[in-house]
Amino acid sequence: MEYSDHANLIETALEALKSQQFRLKVQRRRMVRWRHQRKEKLATIRDEIQRLENVLEQLLYKAQTTLHQLSPESTSAALY
């Protein structure tokens, strides 16, 4: 092989290596972005669960308070 053939081969290999490095860098950025979005989504879900649990607790407290304020006769009539 001549020198120019070796130089072309090395140049081609170098370009392939640069291209692969770029693809890996882009893939890593995508993965980091995906993980970040996933964490945000899970945090949003946890916040919504907490909010709904609080609403449920308030409704249960309100129902218990209302139930205690009723007379035994009206409670019995409401249940049956």
C-alpha cells in the first residue's frame, strides 16, 4: 500500500471515530434528558397522590363530624 492509501484509511477511520463519538454524546444527552423528565413526572405523580390523600382525609373528617352531629334516629334512617 502506498502512503496515500494509508493516509486515506487513517482519515476514514478518524472520521468514523469522530462520528461515533458524536452519536454517543447525543445519545448520552438524550438519556440524561429522559431521566430528568422521568424524575419530574414521578415527582408530579407523588405530589398529586399527596394532594388527593389530603382531600380524602378532609372529606373523611367532614363525614365523621357530620355523622357525630346527627341523632341516632336520623343516622339509622339514613343507613337503612
